[in-house]
Amino acid sequence: MNNSNQGRAHGKHDWAFVHRHGSSTRIGRAIGEALLDEGADVCFADLNAEKLVEVEAANQERASTNGGKVTTSIVDVTERDQVQAMIAHAVEQFGKLDVKFNNAGVNKPMNFLDVTEDNWNFIMKINGLGVLIGIQEAAKQMIAQGTGGKIINTASIASRQGFDNVAPYCASKFAVVSLTQSAARDLASHNITVTGFAPGVVHTELWETLDKDLMEIGASERPGQAMEEFSQGILRGRVATPADITGTTTYLASPASDYMTGQIVMIDGGMTLV
């Protein structure tokens, strides 16, 4: 880690944060902003250029106040050259890459017997291949630096159990768990840890879109029904907010988690006990 210029609680780190649709939206933005609060340098990456401009402008004061820097990069996580360019940009801005989040994720519900090859390929390409490419390219940079690093992947409660009308999404998140474990084994000798976190029901744009999609395929009848039904099993008694996620993500990115690798941390309020 780059400790030559100390930041706040966890020291000064250089972070690259990647999300196909979301480092400029709720969970992704919250993760990045929590890291900025710790004095980190953060690169927000997304496909939505307009949102990235907004996020960078909104976080300039937060970054300077806490001793860090903020930048952005437009990226499609399924395109290796774009991921390479994003990492190169982060390194150019910050000097090195210490932590990489692979947070890309999409979903498009279909009832199990209606799932098409197009639906499967769309979801698996972003949620699965995107994570593989992200891990590989971050690891190559960290190995070249010779200073180790941390790679953190976003899984889901759907990585622990299958649901009937989001089967490809569940499969893609099971894949994230497998990729995390495989990469942890392969990269340990380079002092690179690979971990992940698995949110449950989080009140975000993804769930708002999911709610509409489930009504369209007849899996629910009214707005909000899907979230209500999924939320019944939450032991904490409420859906999560992005702020409920960031304590864990900051921990995984910090030296406090240095002895952890190959693990997925559930942040689901007690929905899935494993």
C-alpha cells in the first residue's frame, strides 16, 4: 500500500472503483464516497459519462477536505481494452493501484422456462466475464508494482441460493464467488487478497427497476410487492440502505482485513444464514 502520505483511519490508498452501471449511482457511489472520507484517492468508473461528471464535481470538496483525490473513467467492463485504460488512468492520476472493486452488475428477470440465450449471455457477460477481466487486469498491475493489493468483488444473496425468475443472475453471482476463490488461490503468492461482499435487499435503482420487471413477467401484481416479499425474511426487520454496506466494503479495502482472502461477507440483515 502507498503509505508515504498518510490519510485517515486506514492510511493513504489509491483506489480504482469499477461499475458498469453504478459507481455513479447509489451503492457504488456510497462505497466510493466512504473511501474518500478515509482519505483515499478514488477513481469512479461507469458507462454513464453524464453521471460521472456529476459525481466528480460533487466529491471534489470531500476529497480535498480528507486529503485525497477523485477522478473518473468511462468504461465497459466487458471490454478488456477499456478496463486496461481505466486502470492506466487511475495509475497515472494516483501513482499506483492498491485496491480494485469489481462491482459491475445487471439483471433482467425472466421466468425460468422463458429464459433465453440472449438473456443468459447479457447477464453472464457483464456479471461474470466483467469480473474475470477486472480481476485479471487489476492483478497484472499490482504484480507489476510488486506491492500487493486488494481486489473486492460484489456478489449477492443470489450467490447463495437460486430464485426462480432470476436464474441467470443467480448463476452469475455464484460465478463471482467461484472467481473470488480461484483468484484468491492464484494471487496469494503475489500478496494480493481477493474477497467479496454479498448484499441482500438494498433500496436502490436496481430494485426499483427489478420491481417493474417482475410485474411485467407476472411475478408480482403491484409496485413494491416484490421488495415486501423478499424483505419478510430479513432478521434485522428492514431493507438495507447503501450506508449499511459501506462499513464492510471499507473494512475489506483496509489493512484491517489483510489476513482475509477468498471469502464472501454476507451483508443481508440475516436473510441467509450460512
